[in-house]
Amino acid sequence: MTVIVRDLRPDVRPDIEAFAHVRHLALPFILWTPDAVVHRLVHTHPDARFRCLVAEEDGEMIGTAQLGLAHDSPEPGQGFLNVYVHPDRVRRGAGGLLVRAAEEYLAAQGATRLFSWVLDEPANRAFAERHGYRASRSAHFLRLDLANGTLPPLQDPPPGVELRTAADFADDPRPLFELDAETTLDEPSDLDTEFTDYETWVEENWKHPLLDHDVTAVVVVDGRPAAFSAAHTDRGTRYASAMTGTARAYRGRGLAKLAKTASLHRARAAGYTEAFTGNDAGNGPMLAINKWFGYEICGTEVRYVRELG
């Protein structure tokens, strides 16, 4: 049996569905839908040189990779590759072939440093280290049982504070872009990201098929968006917090907690039964907030880095 590597075909629906299925099996803590896979492949900024690769054995897709350049990083030459193989099809060479193809492509695009997320399991970590990657920070996946858990009650906003949704900004989402850009700068990461292009943000984030404008909560203070909790949903049963943050001038007032509480209540009312989120392992305050909501750690991943020489 021979394993081959090729590009994902965005115009072939069975191809996209197989990619999303393999990703879901390998990484069930993240929402994977065919439409989301196509959106990222088609609408990511051209400077990212983004690609999706698949490993195929006798016509069956057994491995996947997403790779590109961090075009929104102020430091040039930063690349990323995230490789996931069908859990029942490991040790057939698919992962190694995908890594080799991804590294060759990224090196040709000018990447000098590569970042990759790896599940915190001995076999996965050993695989990364055999390929020359070294471990850096870690992050947790967390799950909340929305169907049976008890959410904190939604409090009335204090004077001068309003609770809205992203749908209220449909005519002009720029204030949300500015809030997202500011909070992203302060998010723990070993790869700095700057949102400077509004039109790119609209295409990549605002129009993302998973972004649920009606469930995304926005806290407005004196007419200005001050905090938000962006919600991704699969339009079925699963909800995920894509980003929660507060503008620097409004921190320490519990506004992020208010936004996330509102979003989770909206998600439950809409029929979603489980919620997921992610946290940097060193972000104690956010981990404490999520524990307060009832989230429990359900997985951990480690960021691995390789310098290309």
C-alpha cells in the first residue's frame, strides 16, 4: 500500500468532507465543518501562501496538514504547519510525508522558523522531536456540558453598560475589528499577530461561516464596544469560544465575564449542548474564569518550534 501527498481540492465536496472528518477524529475539541475548511482555504490572505495538504492511501484520506506564513506577524519568516492523522491510520508514514512536503514548501516561501501545535501525548511529542522540533508553551482545551451543567446567572449590566450581539454591528463591524485587534495583541503567544488590514479581517473573520453573529456577545460602555466573546457554532449542537477579550481601558471591571456569560446563555437558548474553549496553560486568570463557568480540561497541546537553517 502506497501513501501519497497532494493538495486538498476545494471544489470537490467529498474531499472537503473527508478532510473535516479526519480533523474531527484527530482533534475533536475544535469545530470542523466542510464550509469552514473551504473558507479558510479560499479566503486566507494571499500573502499567507496558505495550503491544505492531504495524505492518501489507496484512495482513502488518512492524514491532513494546514500550512502557511504568518503574514500578519511583524516579524518576517514565520511559518506554521499543523499535521493531524486519522487516529486509526497512524504509523503508515503519512505524518512524515506531510511534514516533509510542508517544510519544503514553506522554506521555498521564505520561512525561517516553523511553529506547530502537537497533542500532548508521548507518541506525538516524540514524532515532533524526531523531526527537529523543540517544545515551547502549552495550551489546554476545555469542555463545558451546556445541556446538563449549571451556568452562572446572567446579571443585569451596570449603569452605562449595554449587552449587544455582533449582529447589531452588521452595517459597520469596524468597531469590533478595532476591539479584536487590540485584544489580540495582548493574547499570550510565541508568535506575535497584528490585525492591521480591516478588509482582510472582514473576509477571514467577520464572514467566517462558523462565526455566529447572534450568539457572539458584545459589551458596550458609553456607546463603545469594550469587551466581547466571539462565538463559533456548527449550527448543530457544538459551540466554541473563538476569542474573549476586553479593551485595555476597561479591564478589571468583569466585562469579559459578562460577555462570556451572555454568549453561553444565548448558546444554550439556541439549543447548543456542549461548549469548547482553549486557554494558554500560563493564563491563570482566564483559566480561573473558565473553571468558574464549569469548564473542565479535556485535552492539552504543545507548541513546537523548528529553526530552518
